[in-house]
Amino acid sequence: MKRSSNSASLHNPIYDIAAQVFHKRGYDSTSMSDIAHAARLTKAGLYHHIASKEMLLYTILNYGMDLTDEIVMRPVLEIRDPLERLKQLIARHLRLILQERNHEVTVILHEDKSLRGTLRKKMNERKKHYIDFVEKVVAGVLPRRRKSKARIAAFALLGMMNWCYQWYRPGGRITVPALVNGMTEIFLHGVA
Amino acid sequence: MKRSSNSASLHNPIYDIAAQVFHKRGYDSTSMSDIAHAARLTKAGLYHHIASKEMLLYTILNYGMDLTDEIVMRPVLEIRDPLERLKQLIARHLRLILQERNHEVTVILHEDKSLRGTLRKKMNERKKHYIDFVEKVVAGVLPRRRKSKARIAAFALLGMMNWCYQWYRPGGRITVPALVNGMTEIFLHGVA
DNA sequence: ATTAAAATACCGACCGGTCGGTAGGTTCTA
DNA sequence: TAGAACCTACCGACCGGTCGGTATTTTAAT
């Protein structure tokens, strides 16, 4: 019997496998048989564990947001100094996205329109909550006369960080610490 | 099966309509009947004009890259001053993406894994060519000792600009000129 | 310690429906 | 009267999902 101290052990491995497949092939072009096969099950066996394809995606996305709360938001909110807060936000957000294990998070970045109705609304609210959090942290380092630009700055920061999942390949020439340093410097001081 | 013999014959409205639908619903979850209906045709009627769903996507993506070449790359390459070059790159790239008409370009940003084989390779090469171009323009304004960071800076810039398609809604509180100013300032001088 | 019942995990076979795509005929236009 | 434009009707493959049933594990009373 397996028993690991981590709370993630409560997490059925099916979700991790499915997140991996969704990340690789995209939600729409992944069939339930694909996921079943990856989990070494038949489709009927898979459906013993989940309610529907959409619910499976929702559970994965929700878990990705839980990770974000836990690894980025909560620790950053405990920091007092505004500049250090922002630096930690950048470092933690980037590591969260580039960590090879967290497929749930990268799926969030790509699958926007796949959920419908209530589930979609709930996810959008969680995302909005995080964006507002980033905006506040960014506003903390802006001089008073430029506070009005906090929203654009927040989106700029989120963009440069989130876009990484599109091009970053671990093991390439660019390391995660170099990326953290580079983006922190650009966002804080610019390139010129 | 039909033409595509003439490169400029692109302005068949079918491609614009299809780009719009792909942009709205995503490639995979858009059926050919959806596109046919949007174009006021039956599916068979639509297939009189195109060879396959994948070819339709490829034509759209290729046209999006043509637009990028024409509206961003070519004019920017004619500018001598490195700083002005970069400023124009930012302004033109953002306007290209946020222009409501250019659905072909926003489809490029989202549909990465939908093409297969040769078509995918060709698209990836055109994209890589553009990324190299951005990297060179960025390197033009970097002090010598930081030239090695040009690639990270280029990806940061591309990220903050390209991410806009995910959240920007025309008619909202943020205008395109404000966005151009804001992102130019952040990338050139930082926020702190 | 035994064992029977209950719960869980899983499967082969199948369902209604939709997908991308097509054969073959009709209408429009020059 | 030729060809482009477009249609009705249809195809095989595959989709998400379910059915009835079996194997395995857990539980609990003896």
C-alpha cells in the first residue's frame, strides 16, 4: 500500500496523466480513449473514476489554481516589502509554470474556451482573482503618479511570464534562474 | 479539388469567415459544417473551394504570417535608428494583433499543434524567422555587456504583446494607444 | 481466523450522434 | 455549351458515454 506524506497523494493519478495528455495534444483533440490508454485502462474503466470529459478538465484546472494559490499567492501575501513581494511573485510564478511536473497549470493557460456554463464562470472568477492579486502587487512598486497604469503593467507581466509555456523547453540553452533574473530585470528596469 | 494556383487569389471571403470562426471557437471544436453555415454554404459547397480542413487552416495561418511580414517586418527593417526601430516594432505588432479585422493573426497565436507534418514544419519556420527578427531588433538597443540576454528579452517582449489576445477586448477601458505607450515604457524603462 | 456480503475497480460490447469528406446531379453565368 | 458554383444525400470512422457483468479488495460478523 502506498502512503506518501504529501497531500497530493489524495490526488488520483488519473488526473495527472490526463493533465499531461491534455497539455500535449490539447483538450479537443484528445479523446477519452487516449486518456484511458495513457492511464492503462479501458474507456469504461476510466469512466468509473470520472463523471464526464468536461468535469475531468474542470477538476484539472481547479487543481492548477489550487497549486497557484499555494505556491504563489499565499507565500507572497506574507511578504511586507513591496519590491521583495514583486520579485518573489515573478520568481514563484515562473517556477510554477516551468516546473515540468505541473501540467495542470499549463493546461489552464491554453484551454480557455473548452469549459461551458457554470464551470467556465467559476474558473474565470478564480483567474480574475489572481489577476487582481498581481495587479495589486505591481501597484505596490509604482510611483503614485503612475498607479493608473497598474492594470496594463500587470497584464504585461503576466504576458511575458505566461507566454513561456509556448516556447520554453527544459534542457535548452536558457535556464529557469536565468529566465527569472532576466524577466525580473526587464520588468523592473527595462532594457534600454 | 481546386485551385490555390494564384497566391493573391486569397481574398476569397471564405478564408476571412473561417478565420473568424476558428478564432472564436478554436480549430478542433469547429466543424466544417459550422464554417459552411457561417459562409452561407453547405458543407459540400464549401469543399468546392478548399481541399481539406487542415489546408484551410494552413492557408489562414500563412496569410496571417504574410500580414505580419507586410505590416511589421518590412516597414521596421527600413528604419535606421535602433531605438525608433524597436518602438515601431512594438507599436506595429500590437496594432496588428489588436486590429479587429486580423483574425488570421490571432489564430496563429492559439493553434500551434493543429497542423501536422510538413505544413506544421513550414509554419514553425516562418514563426522562428519572425522571432529571430525580433531578437535582432531588441539586441540593437541593448548595451554591449548585455547582448547575451537578447533572446530572453525578445521572448519577454513577444509574450507581453502576444498575450493581449487572451484578455484585450476592444471598447473596454484600455485603449490601443494606451497599451502601446504602456508596454513601450515598461519594456524600455521598467516599472520601478 | 473464516467467510460472506458489500463496495470498489475494471472490462467487452455497444449506442446515438457527429465528424471530415465525397459522389453525382443541378443551377448559374459567360 | 462549358465550366464554375453549389446542392442533396450519403459514407465509414470515431466521438463521448453507458450497459451488464466480472474480478478484486475491504469490511464486519462470526
